[in-house]
Amino acid sequence: MKIFPVKTIAEIDQYTVENEPILSINLMERASRRLFDKIDSIYRDRPFVVVAGAGNNGGDALALSRMLLLAGYDTTILLLKTDGLSTDTALNFERLKHIRQSKVILYQSLEDLPSISSNHVIVDGLFGSGLNRPLEGKALELVQWMNGLNVEIVAIDIPSGLMGEDNSGNNPDGIVKARRTFTFQFPKLSFLFPENHKYTGQWEIIDIGLHPEKIAELNNSWYFIDRDICRELLPQRSCFDHKGIMGHTLLIAGSYGKMGAAVLSARACLKSGTGLLTVQVPHDTCQVMHAAVPEAMVNIDRSDLMFTEFPELSTFSAVGVGPGIGVRSNAVKALDALLESIGDIPLVLDADAINIIAQNPYMKEKLPPDAILTPHPGEFKRLVGEWNNEFERLEKAKDFATQNKIILVLKGAYTTVVLPSGVCYFNSTGNAGMATAGSGDVLTGIILAMLGRKMDAWKAAVAGVYIHGLAGDIACSTEGEEALIASDIINSLGKAFINTK
């Protein structure tokens, strides 16, 4: 699914009006009807207060109010009094006047506010996604009033006060804190940043039938990874395939006391379709790998404790380095030598491999094109320094990927794959239960297997994060978020691949 800037969404709206063709008021009616159907299914028999502004978001709110009233809902409309309403909003206001039971309050001051019970649902239709400056005056008063009530707030398209992309200059006290947001056609970029979750709550996309040809033809830099995208990227097996052509991958992982990382990554790699797997481990730990992952071959380092060497690389179709290797000087030297030798073999670097590069910045110049780095927030901070908000973090990631010609996988909610071109893919799968030790090691193994099968690096990264998150969701459905561990994710990989086909 494509994600567009709010200005582009407005262009798609207008194109739909002109080329479906459909009157803008009827497009508003269609969107409001689909919104009503959703709200009606969730909040049956609850009383509503609908807060509306002068723009088209307010028009959606007024159309929704009419539908609620006609369906028998106790509905009060609180309309922010302004000098003028948009054309379609004014028409919906006129339509509302013809409903005898409608209760419309024109808001001018705090004395106009209605009484609210704990059972009420507030629908926020004050401002839409076109907002480009912080709220002030009476609009700010209304937002702060809504946030001060102990009731559930539902936002239409976007919480009022929240901007669609960059909120670095916004007033955090002037944004509606919704429990749910029903957004039209596309998610907004700002929904994907953790600091905005307290405003959007649980958000859901409502398809309002914007013109598919216009959506398809527009270029964009942001995507939301869904099943359709992942299915297109994953290679299909042939009945004549054998392990020799399914990839022979090399995983360099583990150190004395940290062999769990190697075991988890190796198991995930094998469960993700690699034909052959060799794991490079310290001498004194090889029995752990033999016993825990009998399907893997083991290359034994001369060091008893850590990664200090690697086998001849030409044998392998992809290499993964990092889980649990530590950052001691011998590991630093070995990683430096590997980067000198890797050539054009696909490479994924995680965990301590990233920490080593952060401590030794000269190594960035040795990263091969399209190498995949999978940092969690702390590791990424060591690479690029601090950031003030998640929009700035994304900009730093794009700069880092572009300058170094590599692919970044920024782990977390809506894990983000950033390509050297600056194009970003945000993952739709995953859950909070995956915030557990070893989850990142599993992701490394999944991506390594996909690289080994000769998938393009960006495809391996995008499909890998989707499958990883989907396996986590499947595991969570039986284990719950609190009990979920990394092994549960591995054990659910088979179902994740099946559900993607």
C-alpha cells in the first residue's frame, strides 16, 4: 500500500471527483456512510457528541451526525462558530437543519459546552489532515476540553491538531488524544511514529473508493508493507529445486555466554528456507550449536571465546554477522577483514556488528552496496547520534542509507526499511509482545535466508520484516503479549509463510 503526503491525498480526492466522476458532496457522503457503518458496529446505543469544524473534516462530521440521528442515536453537534464554512460543510449543515431531533450548539465560549456523561462517545471532526500550524484560540480550547474528559474519543481521518507528517514544531497540548482513529484510504505518515500513538490510539483505514488509476500512477517514497506486497516479493519453489540451489548461507554469531543469539538466528534461518546453513562459532561453544540446531553445519573458530576468523567466503550465497559476537578487539579485527573480503556477496549485519561499526566509523566506507543493517533504536543512535523526534530519526536514516548506499532496517513498531534511494517501507505486522530478547536475532536469520535464495537485498529486507512480524502475530494469538518469546516467533514461521501465499 502506498502512503502519500497529505497534499497528494488532496490531489487524489480532486482527481476522483473529476474522473469517477462524482460530486465532491457525494464523495463526502460516501466516506461518511462507510465511517458510520464502522462506528455503528462498535458503539451501538451509545450517546454521541460530534465536534465539527468549518472545513471538510467538519463536513464529514456533520454528515455522520445526520446518519447517527436518523439511526436513532442520541447525538449532540458542537460546531465551532467561524466566519464561513466550506461549500460541502455548509450543505451538510443545511441538511442537518431538516432533522427535527438535531441539537446543534454553535461554540463561542466555554459556557456553550454540553454536559457529558462517562457513557458518551466524542467524535472529533474539528480539523483534518490539511492542518499546517499548531491550534490556537477557540479550537485549542475545544481540544483541551475534549482531552480533559474521561470519555472515549473517536477521530475522523486524523486527530485534530496532529499534522500528517512532521510535528516537530507542533504544540503537544493542542492535539486530540483519540482512543480510535478512522483514517480515509491511506495511513498518514505521522501515525507510524511512536510519539504520536497517544493521539491516534488504535487506527484503522476506511476505503472510501478514491480513484485507483490515479493512486497507481503517482510516484511516492513511502509504502505500508501488506500481504500483497510481501507475496509479490517472495520467490516460489519449483518441484525441481534442491538444497544446493536454495542457498548456502554463513551465519557468524555467538560468543562465550551468548550462544542463545546464535541458536535463535540459526533456527530462524533454517525455518525461512535456506538450503544449507553454516554457523561460525567459538571453539568451546560448538557443542551448543550441534545439539540445539542439528540441521546446521558448524565452522569452528580457533578462539574458545569469540569471533576471530571466518571461512573462505566464495562458497556462500549470503553472509550474516552480529548476533552475540561481542565487541572485543579480536572481533573488531575479524569484522574489518570480512568487510575487506566480502566483495559482492549479500550481507546482513546486526547487533554487535553494528556496534563495532559505530565504534569504528572508518568501517562504514567498507560496507558493500546494499548491505543490510538491522539496528534497534539504541544501536542506530550509536551510528548517527541523537534525534529530537521520530520524523528527524527517519530523515537521519534516509541520509545514512543514501550516503553509505546501504539498506537500513529500523526495528520497532512499524519497523522501517530505508533504501539507498530514500524510499521507505513501513511494516504492518508485529505486536508489543515481540519486544523480547532474541526477537532481533530471529529477524537476522529470516533476512539471511532470503538473501541466500538470491532475492534482491531490498526485497529480502521488506519481505523479511513482514514475515517476522506476522509470525509474531500468529504466536501472540495463542501465547499473548506477556508470554511471547523469540522461540515462539520461530515456531510460527511456517504458518506465516503459508498465510502469505
